[in-house]
Amino acid sequence: MKQRYALRKQMVASPYLLWSLIFVAAPMIFVLYYAFTDISGAFTLENILAIWTRYRSTYARSIWFGLAATGICLLLAYPIAYTVARKTENTQRTLVMLLMLPMWMSFLIRTYAWLSLLQDTGIINNFLGYFGLAPLHMINTPGAVILGMVYNYLPYMILPLYSVMAKMDRDLIEVAYDLGASGGSVLRRVILPLSLPGIVTGVTMVFVPSVSTFYISQKLGGGSFDMIGDAIERQFQQAYNYNLGAALSLVLMLLILASMLLMRRFTDEEEGTGLI
């Protein structure tokens, strides 16, 4: 009986295993192969060494921009998610739909919208001109790139936080207030620990696409702030150097994996300490 049950489980899981093999394992094998070979197929470490000599500043910029965008998203999303979670169920559904409404539009259209807003002759500067104010140079700056990341990826931070906060036991908060805890103490010792899984999920969902983005930096940065996604795209689409492009992708994946493992470990440690 147990053998039949185990066989059924394997049969049910086989489509998912096949899917993972084709679309996860096989691409990773190709990335590893190209990263450690040259154009002739011979083993080499030149692609990996080239990353340190030519692209370390690009990686540093990508990580810095990704961290900045993730931090801003967290600061903005946390109070928004908490406010939405405290509303009635009907109001929650309406607010979540409004928050997700921009995501129904194309990623390219949303980025182009900010391009028209931030240009030196764009909508914002034209509006400032009506009041006799000098135009602001906002386009092709690091702030414009980070702003584009925050706008495009903010919902990915709000939704995990909201899903956790909506299930939060409000009685714990009321008990903390009844026991004399201040608002800051309740936030630090009750709300934050309970919402930590949502924070970790949101940080991961925002940081991963932010650090690997390329279209936002090209349009809102004007190509002046090269990021690792731009370098990878250039190797595959322009230079046709698949070996170096695979090496860049491999190191990026390792950095992302390391950050995810770090966040998971941080979550495990916090859960082990309890609420208090």
C-alpha cells in the first residue's frame, strides 16, 4: 500500500520535476558551461577574472541602487500596507485593486510616463515654469533611476506586507496597549516581529529585479549609469560574447542567492527570539 502511495506521489510530481529540469536546471547548466569556456569551448577563467577588472564598479552601482530602491519601497510600503490591513474587508479589496492598477499597464509604458514627466522640458518643469520657478534637472540622474525602480516595484513590497498584516492577530496589539506599552514599543516588539515574514518576502521581491534591471537605467538614466543588467544585455545583444555574458549572469545569480539566504537566516533568528 505504501509503495503504491509513493508511486502515485512520484507520478503526480513528475510534470513539475520535468518542468524544473527543462526550464531551471538546463539553463543553469548552459550558463555554467559558457561562463567557464571561451569561444572555442576550451576551459578558461578569463570571463570570471574580467568581472573583477572591468565590472566591479558596475556591480557596486547595481547593488547600491538596488538597496536604495528596496529601502525606499519598504519605508513607503509599510505604513500603506498597515493602513490597508486595518480597513474593512470591502475597503481592503478596493484599495488593493487601486494599488495594483498601475501593474495592469505595460512596464515600458510606465517607464516612458516617467520619462515625459522628468525631462527638462517635461510636465513637471513646465508646471514649475507657470510659477516662475527655474527648471530642475531630474532626468539622466541616479535619483531618476531609483525613482523608476521604486515606482515599478513598490507593489511587490506592499502585497507581501499586506498579506501578513491582514492576518495579524489584533488582540495582541490591544493587549500590548492594555499592558501600558507605548505606540513605539508596540511597533517594535509586536507589529514588526509579526510582519517580519512579509518584510523579508517584500525585500527579496524588490531587490532581485532592482539589482538586475536594465531598461529603467537606460531610459531614465540616459545610459550614464551602467548597471549589471545593461552589461549583460550588451554582451548578448550587441557584442555577442555569450561567454562573458554568462559569467556576468552567473555572478549576479550568486549575489542574489547569497542575499536571499542572508534574509532567510535573519528571519529564522528573529523567529527564534519570539515576540519579546
